[in-house]
Amino acid sequence: MKKALVAAICVATAIISPAWAQEAYPDQPITIVVGASPGGSTDYLARLIGEAMGKEMDTDIVVENVPGAGATIGMRRVATSDPDGYTLGFGNMGHLAANVAIHENLGFDPTTDFAPIGNVANVPMVLAVSNQGGVDSLQGFLDYMGDNPGAANFGTSGPGSTGWLAPSLLLDVTDLEAQLVAYQGAGPALNDLIAGVMDAQMDQTVTMIPVHNEGQAKAVAVSSDSRIEQMPNVPTFAEAGLPEFDMVVWNALVAPAGTPENVVAKLEAALDAALDTKAVQTAFSKRAIQTPSSNDRGSEALGNRIEREVDRWISVLEDMNSGN
């Protein structure tokens, strides 16, 4: 009888313990892996939302920068991590969709190797030119590229990054030529733009608003539907004569596939709450960042978006490469 009782207790413990452990989540710090260097838009947004979610979950959330290869190294690290909710990934549409069409050996499938948590932010793109370049408008820069095919250079975070996709799309819709120079992240590229080593850079409002407003480089167009209040003197691409350029960047949070559903649910709830905090809303407002609508949040919305965007960017990049 005693042996039977002990065996029953052991079985019950084996059944209850995993559930109890998941209920206790999180009981240690959480790491958000960012596939870019510090100083860029992706890094900024990851740190902002990580701090807000940490407060919601009463735990420390730290950002680990793993740059390189258009964020594929960092995202591969997330995809192959233990699915326990303690290693997450923060990426944008380049990292989580367009890279499928760019890298032959990506090392992960964003539609199957991640557990979506939710959309975090939608951010317009800004084209800025160097103060040393002698141009101060979108048309002036396009004219320069037209008169000097292949001479202009854009600082980018490498193939697959939004800072690479944006000038690629710009060159495609204008049928112009330029050099796309890969850096380890938007931050190092910005340093060279400010120094005049690079002629131009296209990046999210998160990093470009302060660069423009502090006079370190000149923004000449923004990809929003209307002008943004932080840079009222900067026209939209449509106003500047190029309505064909249309690109707003979505950013999102994911976990490795196989992460327990209740852990994903806790992360999703914490992200949803964090997005509505005053700290996040104030930071978003200062940088013209758009908060996802209620229908555009959460794991299901993000999963659907990743699938749509993978198909979209495969089509877009095939069109670019074919010259159509």
C-alpha cells in the first residue's frame, strides 16, 4: 500500500510539475535577440517595448544584439533556441519576410520556425542625404543619380534589412543606379552618412527624425500618407513627385516554434498592455511611429501577416531582379 501511494504521488507530481512551471513563467530574465547593431530603429524599438513588457511581467527583459547578414544570424539564433519563452526575437518585415527571397540558405522558415507573439509598430521610411552632397531635395538627388549612374552610395544594414529594401525599391521604381553599401547595422551606417562618407540613407523615422532635426543630415522625403509633425518641412514621396514609392515598415516580436501556448499568451498579453502605456505611446508619438490597431495585434494577426508578406516580397524582389 505504501509503495502504491508513493508511486501515485510521483505520477501526480510528474503531471503537475510542468504545468506549475509554466504557470510560474517568467521566473528568470527574458532575452530579446535583435539581429542588428545598437543605435538603429530595430534596436531602439526592441529596447523600448522590452522595458515596457518587463514592467508588465515583473521581470527583467534584456536586449542582445546579434548583427550580421541582414539579421539572419540573429533570427537563426532565435529559431534554434529552446522554446521556453526566455529567448525571443525582434524583427521587421525584412528579417521576417523579405529575407526568404534574398538568402538561399536562410537557416529558418519564418512561417514555421517561429511562434508569433504580436505586431509592435508600423514605421514610415525617410530618405536622408548627406549635408556634404550639395543637394537638398528628392528631385535634386534623383537628378544627381541620373546624371551619375552608379556613383551615389546608400548606407544600409545589408540585404534583407529595411534600409536595403527601401533604396532597392527606390532604384527599381525610378530605374536609376546606385551602390548599396552593407554595414553591421543602421547606426554605423548613419555615422558615415553624417560624416559624408555615404551620400544617402533610407531608414525608419525612429532614427531619421533626430538626425534631420539636429542638422546632421537632411531628410528629403518621408513614406507616410501625409507629412509628419516632427518634420513638417519634409514632403511625402508623393508630394515630392514620386507617389510610386510606398513602404511602411512593420516590426514584430516572435518566439521559437514550440513555445507553450500559455507562455505565448502571457507574452502576447504583456505586449498588448505595453503598447498602451503612456511611456510607449509618448515615445511613439515623438518619432511618428504608428501603434498597431486592435485588429493588427496579437499572435494570430502576426502569423497571418508574416505569411502574406513572405509571398509579397518574393513577388516584389523577383520583379526587381527581372527589371520589370
